[in-house]
Amino acid sequence: MKNNFYLILFCLLTQLSLNAQELRISVDQLSENITDYKIIDVRNHEDFSFSHINSSLNFPVSKSYENKKVDGKIVKPNKMQTLIRDLGLNVDDNIVIYDDGIFYDAARVFWTFEVYGFKNVKLLNGGFDTWEKKELSVSSEISKVKPSNYIASINNKRLSTKFTTQIATKNPNQIVIDARGYNSFIGKESVAKRFGHIPNAIHIPANYNLEKENELLKLKEVTTLKELYKDVNKDNKIVIYCKIGRVAATNYFALRELGYNVSNYDASWKEWGNDINLPIINKSKVLN
């Protein structure tokens, strides 16, 4: 009987570890274990060239978009394959991604890497701003790398499209989350021709996942994030969207860390809101 109890307990703990993962790393942790990771700086090339964390490689967040001026669609496989090969990366590498501390850009690239099959990706909590604030080692030297043989393949479980999002709005086992600001959600402002939100979407703004500490942004603690998402059923598939699949990647990251089955709709409202054949809800008409 006692053996059965321990077996059940082991299975439960194993399942919990599978469901939730520590996907963030602090600047102190990275500093102490910097040789264990390949580090990706997603700031623009100019900022990267001036100063970056030692041994970092530059993958500007702009490269994660196929055409940012049109919508937020993710970079196509042929382009991603070239980018990753040039960085010398492989899907099993231990990777840490950082931006200037705003978190949204780092989260977008984190999601992009997961879509393209990378298995061991973390975000630097606090970003480069926190790293500099602590006066940790930086460099302007550009690292030389040996190109990899990476083959691009897409993990469709992490990427939502217009079609799959339409299905999600009608499926009781799926939840759509709008990560934009309140005025965008209720239809008072829009980056598209139409105003409002996707039907049945619930509203959890991206900035709700973040907090300020000594004037620097950081991701909220896991216990706080659990409270934020307590009404989101963990048995359901989650689809996140925003304006162009950027800030929604922050919600994506938080939900991934909490163990949810989540995907990011890359083209987001800029595509949906401009397609007159798709339904929308505009609460501003009701509020006014």
C-alpha cells in the first residue's frame, strides 16, 4: 500500500514538472553560468554593436516578422533557416534571449524560436537594462561562429493563423485572449480599418504580466501570474493575439511558464480587423 502511495506521488510530481517550467533566468544566474548558454540579443544592430552581454549573438526582433508593415506574420521558414544557420544555432542548444528590458521584443523572439523547434529557450528577466544597472560585464566585440546545419520546421502547436483562430472562437474547448490595451479591446482605437475585438475573446493586457522594480521592468513572479490566469481553464487550448503578435508574446511566455497549451496568432488584429468577412465585437458602440 505504501509503495502505491509513493508511486502515485511520484507520478503527480512528474506531471507537475511537465506542465510548468522555469523559462526565465535572472541576470545574476546568467552571470554566474554564462558559459552554459548561447545568448541572443534582439535589439537593433546599432545598439548591439555599441554594447552587449559578452558572447551575445544578434537576432534583431525585426527579423522575426515576414513584413512588419503589413502585419505580424512570422518570418518564413527559408529566411529563418538562413538566419539561424548564420548564428550557428541548433534546436537543442541552451539559449537565453534578452532585449533592452521592455520584455515584449524578447518574448516575441522567444515565441519565434519555439515555433521553429527550439527546445531549451529562456528569457533574461529584466533584460539588458538590468544587466547594465548591476554593472555586469559587457562587450562591443562581435563573436565569430561556425554556421550550423539547422533545418527549419514549424511547430504548429505554437502558431495560430486566421483559420485556426476562427475555429477557436467557436470551440468551447479553446479560449481566445486579447492582449491589447483596454481602448483597443472595446473598440475606441485600432491599427486596422475596423474597431473592436475577436468574438468571445477575453481581455488580459500584456502589461498585466509585468511589474516595475527600481524603475526597471521585470516579469511578475509565478505565484502572481497564477492568480492573473486563475480563471483560464488549463484543460483548454489558448490562442493569444494583439495588434501584430508582439506584446501578446508576453502572455504567451507567461502561459507557457505556467504549463498551458498556448499559441500566438501572429498576424493578429492587423489581419483580422482588416478582413471584412470576419466577425468582430465592438463594445464602444454599447458603452456610448
